[in-house]
Amino acid sequence: MTPVIQLQNIHKSYGSTLVLKGIDLSVSPGQIVGYIGPNGAGKSTTIKILIGMLPDFTGEASVLGMDVKTQSLDIKRRIGYVPENAALYDTLTPMEYLQFIGQLYALDPAHIDRKALDLLRLFQLSDYANARMTTFSKGMRQKVLLISGLLHNPDVIFLDEPLSGLDANAVVLVKEIIRQLAGSGKTIFYSSHIMEVVEKISDRIIIINQGQIVADGTFAELQHQRPESLEQLFAQLTGSDGQTGIAEEFIHTLNN
Amino acid sequence: MTTLILWLLDRTAPLFRALDADYGQLRAIVQVKLIMDNRRNIVSLGRYGKQSAENNNSFVRILLIYTVVGVVISLGMLAIPPQESLFLPLTLQFSYIMALCAMTLISDFSSVILDSSDNQIILPRPVGNRTLWLARVVHITSYLFGIALSLSVGGVLIVGYRFGPLAGLMFMALSLLSAVLMVFLTNLFYLVLMRFISEEKLREVINYFQILMAVLFYGGYQLLPRLIGSQDAISRIIDHQWWHYLVPPMWMAATVDVFVKPVLDVNHLIFAALALLMPVAGIWFMNRFLTTDFTQKLSDIDSERRPEATAFSAQQSPWGQTSWLEQLATWVTTNSLERAAFAFTWRVTGRDRKFKLKTYPQLGFGLAYVVAMSFQGGSLGSSGFFYLFALYFAGLYVMVAQYQLGISDNYKASWIYGSAPIQTPGAVLLGALKALILKLLLPFYVILASYILYRYGLDKISDVLLAFSNSLVMLVSSALLSTRYMPFSLAPDALKQNNTARGLLTSLILAVIGFSHYGLTFIPYGVWVATPLSVGIFFLLLQYYKKTAWSAIEMG
């Protein structure tokens, strides 16, 4: 099967700091890939390269068989992206915002209207469909953001911390949505800090540390190497072992 | 207004398609931007004040003011001179339009041009660079056209009335082209700036540029009436020089001149060609070559900020700047709460761009105004008490800064005042006020005083001291009289619009104090005696201010 996402020897630097130091990666259709790593490891940078937002990298990157550097517009039409920091135009109402996003994909306005209303209803936001988002909670914004990333029914979906701010019920719902999306043949590339979630829903887990992939495989495979929880494995691989000791020191410093 | 702009936009859709943009996307972006402008208090139009709920009122108000100003200037310059000597007045008209457009672009719209918030929302969507760039240009130009039209409407009517409707229409068309040309030049300016300065510095530089522009803008108001005043100077016929081809307002003026005289010689033809072709060529050129570069640079600004920030704080030694500031804080404050507020205010006022943008231009204008007035040969500038007037008048501008102190974009962080066990909020207010005095008021007065002393003689030192002390008294009184807010605890648009009454009262008191001071100058040693008294009152008031209780403070 031809890979949906293919990265070869990707290097990327901001100024003089090298953020990605040779990422090699290949993802087949229908996979849910959990992409995890400590803050500043290069997770978001990888995703931004894949969706064509950062064209000045070295190496080969392709999504859906198209070159990220030359065909980014065509790629963007077929992928969905949900950014991490809830960036949306919050002076608009959800309907206005989704209408706007839909127009950027050249969807039919009446069609967007119907679809957006339905999706908002399913996320229990019907009552707020025409309220300005300035007053929305983080979870409500995140729901709108999720809808805006999926509205055009993309084939590959990039999620950056998609569950942040959501309440427990919504987390269950979104997890189930992700699973069913993958079941229908879509590819999910998903980064998060919440290990339990990554552990449960990912077909494949990739751990990145300081711009390099340090582990890659299914959870079972990773467990085979070191039979602890993903959390412990993560701590070990990213070199922040011994958190218990640090916690003790923290308490000690507080007491002084 | 949004509907009107979109209607006009739809009429010109083929143009954008010809420019290789996706019209549907472009329209969607422009529409959303306009809707958002209407809803929020347009920060980028900060100078235009508060926006009301769902309309462009304050922008419309600005346009009305511009219309009035435009009519007055046009009446002064275009109504009288005979038609053969209209070239220079026309040039001045277009200069005025272009200057205002450029200043509006740089001081109010740079946040729109350099808006990187679009990066997260629009860049991941299938929107081409060209479409996004054109959408921005349309968004900005729609405002600029409003400004250019309101400024030129007087001129259009006068020229149209005197020399026929064709000349009037030409005037109008060229005003719009001037706006387009300015969009091109400003974009070019930013690109050049981006090329030579590292991106992380760019916002800082632009901030200072905005401040400078604002000062020039206010200063321009001082200069202009005098230009109008010297009627014979502008109506003289100037000889044609080769470098006139390099002055854009002259292109426009000459093109109107063609219809005014009417005349058609080689000179005018060249000018007309430049006037008509340059704006179009500029837009085409940008569209063709510079758009990719521009959006690329923009997304860099965003992504590069974080790593740079960490590098910066790592470099800064913990004892560098901190220690002298802490030292200063211990000297001027009496308890730790006050000290904390002092250092906090000192740092934030130095780093918050919005704060700087709101206050520094006012201070700069205070200085510019004083200097401009002192050179004016008229009644006030040469009168015996002008330097006193200047000293007190400038004091008004410092109060604006005090007013801004309560406002911040990060107003949400003010929860800390609620959760921390602060018993005497007055100490926080006092610390903040002291920081403001030392950081802004003192340097401002030193510059002002140096100028006054240089120009009116060293013996005015006593007056300067008393005026300074009195201004401090005024500052504290005004802080005592107005609603008290914790520093940086208010959303930018939350401030109630009650400043008119307060401003009137303040100026009244200021006038009373100023005239008393003037009276004191006639009594031997009167000023010297009054100064310690004034200083005493100042410290007394500070004590009152420090006693501010929670009940007297309004939280945002």
C-alpha cells in the first residue's frame, strides 16, 4: 500500500537552532498515529511541515503522494488540521466562522449551513450556534475548532492536542469519532501530552525527543521492549527519569 | 458599510480573477475581516477610540472630521488662486492625502498588514499566497479609500465647480490612486524593513515608527495652518525641475492641472502617465513578485518568536537589569508591596507595545506642540507667560499615561490582585504611580525644561521647578479624583467614556494653578516660597493615595 504520509530525512531550523534533526516516517492509510514528545521536541513543527505551512525545510516530505513543497495547495484541500492553541476568530459566531472556513474550501454555502448546524448539534452547541465565541469556554472553542478542521471531510487529519479543554464526556465522544474516522479509511496523525489517551486509541506510537524519533511501533511492540506503562516509557526515552526525586526536591524547596 | 464595500467588490471581481486570485476565498476573507472590525474595538484603529456595538461609528466620525479638515484646507488653497498657478496648491493637496494615507497605514494598519494571527487560521487552508495578500490589500484599501475620499471631497467640489466636472472627477480618481500608491509604497517599505532587520526586532521597530509617525502626524496639524496662512507663497508659479518627476504628489497635481488649465504638453503628459501607471504597476509588481515573500516572512515572524524568547531570557543574567531596578525601587518606596508594584509597572510600561503606542505619542506631541508654538510669531508664542503655559500644558499629556496605566491586553492576569493577600491596595497604586512619575514624567519634564531653559533663559529654573511640582500635584489629584483601577487590570475597551467631564475639570484646575503661578512671578521670591509648599502638598496627597482601600477600587 502506498504511504499517505512520507517523510525522509527532514531537517528544520529556526535561525541557528536545529529543531528537527532527520525525521524519517511513513504512515499507511487508516492508521491512527500518536505522535508524542516533551515540549519543544518538534511535534508541532513536524505537523506544520506536513500541512505545508513551513516550506523552508530540507529533506523530502509528501502527503497523499503529493510533494509538500510544490503542491501544498492541493494537499491542503484534502487534509484537515486542528491547531493546538484554539486559534479562531472569536468575535464571530460558530456559524459565521464555519461558513467562512467552508468558503475557503469552496463548499456550497447552503451545504455548509446544514452540515455545520448538524455538527454543532451533535456537539451540543446548537444553543450557541449564533452566539459570539468571545464568551465561549476552552472546551466549546475546541469543539468549534474540531468541526472547522473536519468540515470538508478530509482524507488525512492532523490533530494537535485535540482533547484540550474538553470535559470527560466530550473526550469519550471525540475519541470515538477519531476511531470511527480511521475505521472508514482516513488517516489520523495526532499529537498529545495525555499518555492514557494516546495509549488507548493509537495504532502506532511515535516518540520524538530533541528533533529525533526515539521510538516507533504499536503500543504492544513498545511494551515488549520495556514492559512499563507508556508514561514511564516516555519518561525513560525522553531522558526525564526520576521525577519522584524531583518532586521530593520540589516539596523540600517549598518548605524552606 | 460592509455591504457597500462587498457590493463594490463584487463589481470588480473580474479584476481579481485576472490577478490570479480565487475570488470566492478573497470575498470570504474580506467579509469576515470587515465583520470582525465592526465588532471589536478596533485595536488597530486605536486612535479612533471606542467602537460601539455593531457599527463603524467612530470610523465614520473620523471620516467626518477629515471631511471638514479637507474642506477647510481646500477652501484655503484651491478656491482663490487663479488657474494658471494652481499646480502648487494641488501638489500640497495630494501631499496631504498621501501623507495621511501613509501615516494611517503605518500607525494604524501595520497590525493588519503584519497580522500573523491569520497564520493559524488561514494558512492551513487551501488559500493561495496571492489571494490572502490581495484580500489584505482590499481590506486595508477599503478604509484608505474612505479616508482619501473624505479628504478630497472638498477639493473635488471646488475644482469641479471652478473648472468643470471632468476636472473634479479627475481629482477624485487621482485621490483614490494616491491611496493605492501608498499601499504599494508601505508594503514595499515593510518588505525592505523585513529584509534588513531580523524578524523578531521588526515589531519593536514598527512600534517606534508608529510612535514617531503619530508625533509627526500631530505636528503636521501645527504646520499646516501656517502653510495656508502664507497665501502668496503658495500661489506663485514654480519652475519645472527634473526632480519633480520623483515627487508623487506632483504627478497627481499635474494630471489634474491638465483639466484645470486645460493644457497638454510633454511635461504634463509624463506626469499624467506616471500618475496613472505607477499605482497600477505597483500593485501588479507586488502581486507578481513580492506576495510569496511577504506571507513567508510573516509566518516566520510567528514561528520564530518562541525560541528567540527563551534564548533571550537565558542570556539575561539574573543580576543585570534587575539589580539596579530593585535598588531604585528600594530608594523610592517604603514597603515591599509598593516596591513590587513599582518594579512591575516599570517593566511592563517598558515592554507592553500597546502601552507605549498609546502614551509615547502623546508625550512626543506635548513636546512638539510646545516647540512649534514657541516659534510661532503669533500672540501666544511670544507673550511673556508662554513658557508657563507650555509647562502646564505639557502636564496634561502626562495624565494620559496615568489613565493608560489601568489598561492592558493581559487584563485577565489581574486575578492575582484578588487571590493575593493584599491588605492595602493603595500601596500597589502608589508604587505604580511612582514608577510612572520616574519613568515617564521625569524624563519628559527634563527634556521640556531643558528646552524652556535654553530658549527663555536659565533664570526660569524656579518656574520650572514649581511647575513640575504642581504638575505632580495635579497628577496625584487627578488619580485621586478619578475611578481607581489596579494597574493593568482593565480590558482595553472596558474604560468608561467619562473623560470629557474629567478632562474639562482637570484643565480648569490646571488653568487656575497656572495663572496663580503667573501671579506669583510678579511677587519677589514668590515662586521660591511656593515651591516647597507645593512639594509638601504633593507628598500629603501621596499619603492619601496610599490609603486607598479596597472599597475605593473598581476591579475590571
